[in-house]
Amino acid sequence: MPQTLTIRRPDDFHCHVRQGDMMRQVLPFSTDIFGRVLLMPNTDPAILTGAAAKRYLKEAYDIIGDLLVPSRAVLIPTIKITPRTTPATIRAAKSAGVSHAKLYPDGVTTNSEYGVTDMRSLADVYATMQEVEMALLLHGEMPGVFVLDRESLFLGEVLWLSDSFTELRITLEHITTLEAVDVVNQLPDNVGATITVHHLMLTLDDVIGDKLMPHHFCKPVAKTEDDRQALIAAATSGPSKFFLGTDSAPHDAATKECSAGAAGIFSAPNAMPLLAQLFEEEDSLDQLQDFASENGAHFYGLPLNDDTITLVRETEEQVTRWRGIEVFTGTRPMTWRHQTLEEERANV
Amino acid sequence: MPQTLTIRRPDDFHCHVRQGDMMRQVLPFSTDIFGRVLLMPNTDPAILTGAAAKRYLKEAYDIIGDLLVPSRAVLIPTIKITPRTTPATIRAAKSAGVSHAKLYPDGVTTNSEYGVTDMRSLADVYATMQEVEMALLLHGEMPGVFVLDRESLFLGEVLWLSDSFTELRITLEHITTLEAVDVVNQLPDNVGATITVHHLMLTLDDVIGDKLMPHHFCKPVAKTEDDRQALIAAATSGPSKFFLGTDSAPHDAATKECSAGAAGIFSAPNAMPLLAQLFEEEDSLDQLQDFASENGAHFYGLPLNDDTITLVRETEEQVTRWRGIEVFTGTRPMTWRHQTLEEERANV
């Protein structure tokens, strides 16, 4: 049984680092671990333009700059597509350095108000994104239908996008269903999908099966064991279109443990140890680097990170709560942790 | 549009009134409204014998006795069936005046630990219940399977019970699925079912579809809109085997709004106004008395209550929280309330 695990430094292609004090709390967890962190635009107010994305990026890099230990992490900004987004918005954002835009159907998750109500009315936006090579990131849920059917019923939109914009890079984010795995597998290479750590570990039983568990509640909500097994098969399939996007989404405990709890799971600190645990249980530790460090870079045409991270086998001293924010620890005792800075220095 | 609604006094054939201070808080809501209140035995410790049921009944009647306004409500005690229940337990309980016994599969809801793990091993208990005419109340969920399948997969046990004990009075409690409605409809007259107010008004979308809603969380969890429509059809079907059991289940808000929220919805104060609203929306106000005041009495062979209650049309002044306990108010503005004591006196 290996006591350490060293892999190419991974990327997190879906992360919420919030704003202000919250960003200051949570951003270092991501930048210490991941080579690239793709930052979601559903802040308040949302990031709608290239100029706003540049301001947000500066806020984040200023926090990293303040840290005692410098990080080489690259932050990837995004803009949010709304019904008012135009081809000119896209061109200006691309000129400002934005390479990814996120589409939320209206009302499907935290801060997704004023999202898109008629996806197909934005064909000129997608065409422009295709032309300027900006990737389309999809929160793939159909609003207004039964909660467990939302992702499956959204897949028709993915098929339409894939058929209509054959050169557009399309990412179906945080997939949760067997049907989504099948559709992504069947579509051409320009369509990929991110998978979170928590959707590889949870089912709906972990949310509402016993007590009501707000810290296991996210959108899309975790589905059945068959769905989870399909996600595990996709994540452990080696070189493929499935890659890590943690959707790490911190909320103050008071926002979760209340009469109307917010959706979102804060997984960044434990994401890689939990993945190592899961891949090891699946006898697929060899595939972890593909899923976490290579498939996403290949999909987006980015260079691979050229350094590594090391995990250490450890069953104690877990991070479970950080300054009022519950940290996801999976559903069973954790078996790996990150190497400490002291350990890293001793090895170098 | 009628401004008042007077019906035969209803019964609540499934209610949790807890113990001690909590009982003192919640019991009067039920005894003010219902002619009979059937008290669940999953207290802590659980009520396992006729002697314990008599003590519990005394605690409850003492509280009623302390009230300034005397109530004529009849409280119906129950015992909990466990793997250690014997035919002698049943006979002794029956001699002590217990006419209903509740079976919880192990671990399916609040205080259901040490429930039954192998239902069919208790055939001698059911046979004795049949002989002494004690009704069997079932929390109809199969443990250890996917949360949304638990009720459907339990129906095989109901079929077995119905086939094996053709004279045993069997009540499938708080049904939530179209399948349960169908099975109860198809089985002989000795099998009936209770339906709660909240399951007539909620689906899973109201629990996890937007924010996470602990005050809409109960066991069995609310299912789909098709299921809800089947329950409404059963409840509004006039004289039938479907009758009211609110499963009113108060918890301190702190027990619901936390990192592991308890299951249970406190509906007793608003149960009848909400039913009037729903039945009116369904153009079935004529069937309300069957569902709430007659079907259950007929099923258990009890006399009908000989007085009435009156509701008044009212869209304001709703009870939403009572001393730290959230009160169920449905999913839209309420349109009825109970007549006040002053109004009642003025009319008499």
C-alpha cells in the first residue's frame, strides 16, 4: 500500500471563490493545490463583461499577492451569459482575456436569477463564441420541471447546441446522471463534462435519506446509486472528455443551517484526498492524473502543469470546518491528506 | 363563496404530541380541534406495553385537565411493536385498553431505532392482534433502499399481511405514492390508509427543488406531482378507506435548522384550514367531512363525533410559528382559519 501519492499538479475547472472576506478565506485552499482555477461568475452582482472579469481577477490576485507563501496558480475568469448578452459582449470579453462564458438557466442555483430563459434565442452569441474560440460552460438543468428530471431534460439543449455549433467548445458542468454521461460520450469531441468530487461520493440518500443534510445539498442534487456508478466509470476512464471541476461552493454555516438552506458544497480543501480515496477504492489510482490533471487541459487546449502535488496517507487530523464553513469530507473516514509545507520542503 | 364552513368534528388518527414541555405546548392544538387524537408511541423511551401506554395517556390527560377550557377530546394510545413484542404483550396491552399498535421498520424515521428488521418473523404477534381486534399501523417504508423507492418496495409486505391476516385491521400510514393508493384500493376492506395534510400539498420540489427546506422535510419524504395528484384523488373520493392522519410532528426549530435536520412537520394548528383550502381548490369541499370526520371512524368501527367545528374564511393572521416550533402553512396564502372561541360562544 503506497504511503504517498505524487501526481501532476491538477486543475480545478469549476470553482466558486466568492468575494471579499469569503474569498480571502477560501481562495488559498484552491490556489495552494490547483495549477489553474476556473472562477465562476455568479457573484453578486454577477460578472457580465470582460471589464468586470478583469476587476474580479485583480481582486483575487491581490489576495494571492498578500499571502506569505506565493502561489503560481493561474486564475481563469469567466463571464455570465444573460438574455442581454450580445455578440459584442463576447468580442469585448475575449479581447479582455476571457476564454470561458457560463450559462445558467434562470433560477436553477445560487445567484442564477436573471439567467437565460430561452436558450435558443442566443444563437448569435454562441456563434460568436465559436468564432472567437470562447468555451461555453453549461449549468445543465431545465428549470420548472421535477428536480430529479432537470438534468436529463436539459440534454436536448446540449444536443441542439452540439448539432448547431460543431466547432464550439461546450462543457456540461457538474454532471449527475447516467444519461448525461451517455450523451457526452456519444457527442463529438467538442463536448465535454466536468464531474465534482461530491457527486462521485453522494446519492440523494445522503441528502434526505436519513436526517436532512444541508452540507450535502448542492445543485444539481445528487441522484441515485446507478447514476453515481456511471459518474465513477466516466471519471476513472483514463484519457477522456470527463475532467475535474469541483464546484467547490462555500457558504457560511448559518446560510446552510436555517429554514431555507443554500445549495453548495465546499470541497476544495479535501478534493484531491477524497479523489485519491475514491480512485483507490475503485482500483483506478492510475487514472487519477488523467481525470484531475490532464483531461481538462487537453479539452481546453492548455499546456499541462509541469510540477506535481503529493498526498500522504493519513486517517486523522481532517479539516472538517474552516471559520464557520463546513468542509466536505465524504461519507466515510478519509484516508489521504495533502503533504504539509514542511514535508514538501523536506523532500525538495 | 361561503364565508364559514361547518363540518362534523374531525379525528386525527396519526399524531405526535411528544412528552413533557413539548406536549404541553402542542397537545392543546390537537385536542381543541379533533374529537379523537391517536397518539404515536415513538417517544423516548418508546411506549412498548399497555402499562406504559396508560402512563403516557395519564400524562396527556393531566395536561388537558390543566387547561382553562376543558376539552372533550378522546386520546387513543398506541404501543410500538419491536422484535421483542410477543403475543402476551399484545394481550396485556389490549386488556389495558390499547386498541392500536404501530410497526416501524428499523431506522426509517424519528426514534424508530430498535424497530422491526424482519416483519415476517412476527406472524404470531399479528395473529394475536387479529384475534383480540387490535389494529396494525404501518410506517410503510423499506429500510436500506433508495429513499424514493422505500414506500413502493414496502407494498409487498402489505400484500403479505393482507393475504395472511384477512381479519386484521391494517392501516398504511401517511401514504405518499400513487402505487400505495392503488394497492390500498385493490386490497380488501380491512386495509386502509391515512393521508397527511402536507403530503396533499408538497412534492419533493418543495423540499430540495430550490432552497433546502427543513420545515417541509418528513418521512416518508414527499414525492412527485403525479403521486400528489393520486393522493388528492384518494382523499377527495368521498366515503372510502382513505382518512386523515396528520402525522403532525413538532420539533424545536433548532432540531430542524441544523447540520442534520430531524424529519417531521408540525401541522396540527393549520390542518383543517389547509384541508378546506385544498378541497375547495379541488371543487370537493363536500368530501372533506368524509375524509376528516367519517372514513376513519368507520374504518376503526368507532361512533361518529356528534358535534361540529367551524372554519372562517380568512387570509390574514396565520399561525406560522409557535414558541420556536414552525407551523406548516402550506405552499400558498391560506384562505381559512379556525373560528375563535369568542366567535364560537357568540354563535351558540
